Amino acid sequence: RAGGAAAAGLPLQPAGGAAPSGAGSLSGAGSISGAAPLWGAGSIPVATEEPTALDDDLRVKKLRAYPASPFERTVFLDGDTLVRSAEVLSLFSLLGAFDLAAAFECCRIQWADPRTPYDKTGLMKGWEMQTGVMAYARNARTAAFFAETRRIYLSKSGGRYWSARSSGEQGAATLALATTDVRFFPLPPAFNARPYTMFQWARVFGVAVYHGKELWRRRADDGAPGAGRPAQPDDMVAYRLARDWEQAARGIQKHRGAPYR
């Protein structure tokens, strides 16, 4: 980890050592940098704008911080993340082709109805971009994206619409993908592993469409109860989902979250 500390979203130049070629910054608790900052040493920019609803939620204040990164390529990490492998450095290379990358998660909730695990009035029930891990390049498209996210956030009742929900600026950021030309790449949940990126969708959406081979045979798979006998497609899908998730869970536990075959 780079020496020192940084405010959320404001990258910090590491204390010594060269960064991988093509890298930008790894920000949050510290940063990895492959490019000199635009400002001089100790000259991290400070927001001078008038206070708005963006300042009412610490998470939403990140909308001021994201575009303040002085690096060509930035990987932003929330303070409660843990980098577990050098695979995260691949995000810098990704930014050679795309402007912005993040995972999606399910789902934000309304504070007034916390027992419902989704936003009843939200687009796709509050399925949205998870901004706790983001990779982004510094260019006009991402600048426009962050500006549009701010505009959308403030346009809905001055931010009160979003403050009544659980996910800070994420809903506004998701909508901004549709109204800007930012080149977005959806990250695998492996880069932002949390229940809401990996499993919660099943509780909210179920399995609306299953994509698998030989359902037309209507025969139970090998290993399933009644293997080889006539079976309904719904029973075949239920078995396959449970089997595949169990295999994944065993692999994750055995290999402690490392890649495996």
C-alpha cells in the first residue's frame, strides 16, 4: 500500500517505487501512479464550490472528488475494500480502450420501506452501478459523465429523492450512462465482491431467463435425482443452478478466493 493517507477519491502519490507501465492511480487508502500529477507536490486541489445537496451525504460528496484525480488513469477504491491480488492492475490496461468501468449491484432500497429488498419505483428495481470500485480515464467524456451525474442527482427534488434511498450517488450515475457518450465497461463481480454484486439479484429478480443446453431433451442430468429419466425444464434448471453455485462456493472456499480450475 502506498505510504500516507488520502481523502476518499483524492489519489495520493506513493512514497517511492515505480508503477507498472501504463498505470494511473490506485486511490482510496493510497495510490499507485505511473504518471506525474498535473499539480506540484503537496498541491492536491480543493473544491471551492458553494455547498449543495451533494454535501449532505459523505458518499455523494465523492462526486466532487472523482474528477479531481490528477492522473490519466485512476482506480478508485472505497475505504472498506481490500485488494487481494495484482489482478486489479489489469484495470489500468482496460482504460486504454474504455473510459469507465464498474460492476453493477442489486439493489438500492427506500429507507421508508427497508423490508423490501429493492426500490419499488426505481428503474429495474434499483439495479445500478456500484461506485465503490471504479476505474476511469481522465478525458472530456468522463468529465461530462461526472457532471451529468451531479446534474441528475440534484435535479430530483434537489437531491431529496436520492437521500430517501440507500445508495448515495449510484442511481444518478447509472442514469448518466444513458445520457452521455462515456465508453463504459461492466466489470465482473470479482473486482467488487460483495453480496449485492454477486447474489442479491436472485432474491429480487429470480431467474427470469435461463440459458443452458439440451433443455429440450427433458431428461434429468447426470448426477440429478432420477438421472436420465423424463424431467420438466424447470426442475432441470433448479438442479443446475444449485449444482453450479455449490461448485463455485466450494472452489472459492478451497482456494480462498484465488482463481482456480
